[in-house]
Amino acid sequence: MLDKIKNLFIVDEGAKDGTPEAKESNKVKPTSNPKPKPQTTAPTSKDVPRPSADAQPSERFINKLLEAIEKNNIEGFDYLEFKQSLQSLGNVDMDDATRYKSALAMAKTMGATPKSLVQSGDKYLAVLLSEEQKFQVAFDNQQTNRVQKREEKLKAHVKGIKDREDRIVELQQEVEKLKADLEQIKQSSSKASAKVAATKDGFYGAYHILVDQIQKDLDMIKQHSS
């Protein structure tokens, strides 16, 4: 079921051929959808961070977010089934308006309405937001444990160096040792910061792939449901 949901949102480029090179360079990408219009209503009351321009979505986080959607899958024909209907019409020569109207007509035969589709889509956005909030808590803890503590240690060493440099020559050897320790801590802090930033970018790259697509679909549903 997870793979089925994943195929609605992600194109596995490496799976297009079985070569080792393709598998090695495999990166998750969103399914092809028309460029969404500017969002008129925000899915949340807060601004969710965007990843840096060259960030790559993390497949681990893609899977985690999709597992949350799968766990909260609504019985019957809801947004996910509607998304599948849209996908099945992707190879048909028709414009977006016709594609969405056709999918809405199909949904109606299954007992779904534009309102129920939007409600289910909103639920999945809420599920993703809940995952984002849990991630943010974990990220903040990681930021404290991996970066801030090292920065505090770095400041303590800087102070230690200054104090010892004010002493007489007999303490110079100790000062040099602390300087060496300082460089190691700087390197460790820099690596930790980069790792934490990459983790954050990986999550938000995954998060916005899903949220942008869902929000775009919901906007199109609202636009073409009349």
C-alpha cells in the first residue's frame, strides 16, 4: 500500500532502467504535475520552512511522511483515490480543466463530492503538519545536543586560552594544547552544523513535495468543482 501511495507523488527515476548507474543516481522527484498557481489559502497558521534551493528531498523522510498518510487513510473514495484517478488520466490528451473535471465525474460515481475530497485532502495536510511539528521538536533537541553544546564548549575553550595566555611562560605548553583542542572542536561543530542542516533540508524537501502537490490539487478541485 505504501508503494502505491508513493507512486502517486514520487517518480523513481532510477527505476526506469535497471543499470547500476541509474540506481546509484536515483533521486526522488515529485510526479509530473502542472506548475501550481500561487497558493491562496495557507494550509497552516505558521510558516513552514523551505529547504535551500539545491537541497535534495530525503527518501527516508518521504517514506515516513507517506507512512503517516497511509496510517490515516480514509475508507472509501477520498483524495488519494482521486489522485490516482488524475494519474490514470495523465497520459490522455486533455487539458488540466478537463482532466480534473473528468476525475471529479469519476469520483461522483464512487459517492465522493468535491467537498468530501477537499476535506480528506485537508486531513492529509493536517497529518503532514503533525509530522512536521514532531520533526521540529526532534530537530530542536538535535540542534541543542549536537550544535549548541559544542558552541558552548568552544566558547569555554576560547576563554581558557585567553586566561592562560595571560599567565607566565611556564604555562605556554598548556595554552598550545588548548589551541589544538579548539581547532578540533571547531571542525566537529562545523560538521555537526552541516549534518543538522542537511537533515532539516531533507525533511522539508520531502514535506513540501507532498504538501505542494496536495494543495495544488485541492485548489484545482475547488476551481473546477462548479
